[in-house]
Amino acid sequence: MKPIVRLLLAAVAWFTPLIVHAQREKLPPADLAIVEKKWPDAKKTPTGLRYVILKEGTGNPPKIGDNIRVLYKGMLMDGTVFDEETNRNVGMEFRLGRDLVIQGWDQGLKLLKPGGKILLIIPPSLAYGTRGDPPKIPGNASLVFEVELLDVNRVDPPRTPSLLQQKK
């Protein structure tokens, strides 16, 4: 075999794991190492969100469009807390699936039942991306959230009259 062919095969063999990692894994390699060490049992969704159910809730999980109220603590991968809401009398309230929070929250909180608590490990692509949220969150930051789902208020879709009712 010619030396150039050997060199090309060696390069392909060396780069293939990096390419496969880039296609599948959303967490940067340094963050992935932390996650695998601290939370080895974390489950992963197809979008790259990882989660651990810390406390099972009861009832039905929220659906897109429901109003929910949560307590949370947001941290960088090194454990630095950048934001939190811990007052049970207040909580943070928002409508799920309406781009009012980062995508990692919209995706992860659908996995939780009322009264439950979840650990969300959110890759940059489902958080603040390359821009970050200065000054507390740098660009390309993976984020960790502990979130407790306090309340779910169902929002029924608006009723539209059927064609039969419209003809009357």
C-alpha cells in the first residue's frame, strides 16, 4: 500500500470519532465529561437534552399551551448559580411551548408531572447558543437547572363552530 493511502486511512480513522461525536452529541466534550461523571444515569432525548427525574410528581404532565408555575435554580457546569426562584408563594409562571423560556425548558418540563422535580442538563443549542446571556451566561454554555413543577393550569383550545353550526 502506498504511503499516501496509509496516511489518508489513518486520518479518516482518527477523525471519524470526532465527526460522529459532532453529529450526535450536542454537549461540548468538556461538558460531556462532567455530565458523565456527575450524572451517569441521565437520560438523553433526541434533541440532546439530558435529564434526571429527582422526584416523581402525580397527575398528567403539562402540554404545550398550559400555564405552569415552577421553582428553579440555574447553574453553569461548574456549579455557579446564575439565577433562581425559590419562593413557593411566588414561583415563575409562564405558558409552556410559546418561546417564553429557553427550548431546553419547553422540552424538559413536558417530561415532569405536577409536584415533581427534574434536573435538566441543557446543551448550548437549546439554551442561549453562541451569544450567551451576558454577563452571567457566556456564549456556548451548557446549563444545569433543578426545576420543581408546582402547578399546571390547563388551557383549553378555543372552540370553533363546526361547519354544520355555521350553516344554520
